[in-house]
Amino acid sequence: MNTTIITREELTLMYTIRPVLSAQTYFILANVLIYCVLLVALVGIVANTLVIITYIKVGLSETINISYLALGISDLSVSVLRFWTSMCFIFLLANVELPFEPTTVSVTTGFYPGQGFEKTTAFITAFIALERCLCVQFPLHVRTMVTRRKTIICILLIFTFVFAPSNLIHMVLPLKWVFNPAQNRSILAIVPLQTPLLYIVTRALLAYYGTILHFTALIAVWICTIFLALGLKRKAHIKRDNFKTSHAQQDKQKERRVIKTVVMLAVTYLACSTPIAATMLVPHFEPEFESTRGFARISTISHMISGLLAQVNSSANLFIYIYMGSKFRNTFLMLCGKRNPRDQSIANLP
């Protein structure tokens, strides 16, 4: 009886799961997505800088403007960090000799801080939607329920408990100067902490940002958006004749504009974040999407698309404000030199 002897290498090759995407297709898609993220991030940097400048010019007397300003700061941070992370991958693809190791350095200086600010954006969006829900449900008590002081405190708490934990990554993945034989010089790179704390912190941060915060903010925004849409529909049925003065009509129109703006912000966030949630859930139902399985390349591409969608959400707010807010639009045009400052007196709506 003939016996076929199979070596360990041949056995490994037999049971290796072939990737669904070819290496060439994967490389092309990855490059296209990296440059798309880079471009959208650049738009986000410019757009959110303009948002911050415009709202400082508009003033922070209204609580909603404070929230919009905080959202702009968070989105600007997301855009800067995602731009930096994309540039690191471009440096890697170009094989440029740098005084730092781009892929590892981008983990602690780009990816984890970016996740912190990305979820901060999500929770500020949820806070804005909740604030408007309170205005719709309790219009007579909103002045005492939502004040400038309470708004500032809530924004600071969001930055503290959502963004701050991302800095724990520096504790287990510190940056140090190491000698690189290929370049014959020392470069900046990550030197992982060789203790069980490395696994605990990295897994905890991934669970905290990738699951807990993401789904909490997503569900909160979904619920608040539904209530806002219903409240907006109910307000649309109220006839203008119910208001005794033109000033009351103007206030009602102003409130409806604010609600519409918030709904558009929330819908943009939901449209960009819901697919990301689906990407996170797929591996739980289809193990092949794990990084070591046959769908590894598709999984990587799907995560890159998720990053692009998250960046689109952080880059779109300027256009929403310009389209929906007459006061913001007129102030923005004035800053751009497109409108005479005396014409701003006609823009009393947000």
C-alpha cells in the first residue's frame, strides 16, 4: 500500500483560504479609497475652519450656536487626524524614507485620537438632536431646561468622557527612537509595552469606541431624529392665523428652520454611520470577514469605506449651514466679501 507523505508546508498550503479579492484589485481599490479620504478630509479641514470662524462672528448668545461651534471643532479635529493618517499610508506606498515609521506612528497619532474625536462628533450630534427634542416637547420650559451654562458643561463632559480615554493608547504603545538598519539611522516608531496591559487596553479601547459609543450614539440620534421629524410634521399643520403678531410668526419660522437644520445634520450622520455599524456586525454573523480569513481584503476595503463615510459626515456641515441658516449664510458671505455688512440686518434667522 502506497503512502503519500505530505510535508507541513504542503499541508498549510492546502488549508490556506484564498482571498476573494485578487492582490491587484485590492491594491487599486485601496489606493483609490486612500486618495478619496485624503481629498474629503482636506475639504473637511477647510469647511470646518470656516464654520468655526463664522460662528464666532455670529456670536454664542444662543445655546444652539455653542453646540454648532463645538461640533465644528470636533469635526475639524477628525479631518486633520484622518488627513494625517491617510498621508502616512501614502508615504508607505511611495516607499519614502522618513524619520518615523508611518504605519505604526499613525496608530497612536492618528487612528486612536481620530476615533475619539469621531465619537465626540457623534455624541455632540446626539446632544444637539436631544436639545431640539426638548424644545419641541417642552416649549414653555426650554429656557430653563437648556441654558448656556448647561450646554457648555455638557459639551465639556462629552469631550472629557468620549475623547480623553483615547489617550490611554500612549501608555501601552509609546513612541520611541529606534535604530533602523535599512536607513542606518534612528527613526521614531512605536515600541509596544511587553505586558498583559497592552492587550487589555487595546481591546478595551476598540470595544469602547467601536461598539459601545458607536451604537449608543447611533440609537440616540435615531430616536431623537424620529421625534424631531414627527414634531416638525406636527408644527407644519399649525396655521399662521394662530399667531397674533408677526413677531410670533417670525419666531415660529426661526424655530422650524433650526429644527430642519438639526434634522439634516442628524440624517447625514445616520446615513454615514449606519453602514459603519453594519460593517461592525457582519463578522459576528460571518466569521469569514475576520482579518485572518478568506474575506480579509474585502473586510479591509469595507473598513476603508466606513472611514470615508465618517469623513463625509465631518465635512458636510458647512454646506448644511449655508443651505438652511440665513443668518449663518449672510455672515459667511460677508466674511467672504460677497455681502455688504449693512445687509446683515435683514438676516435675523439662524
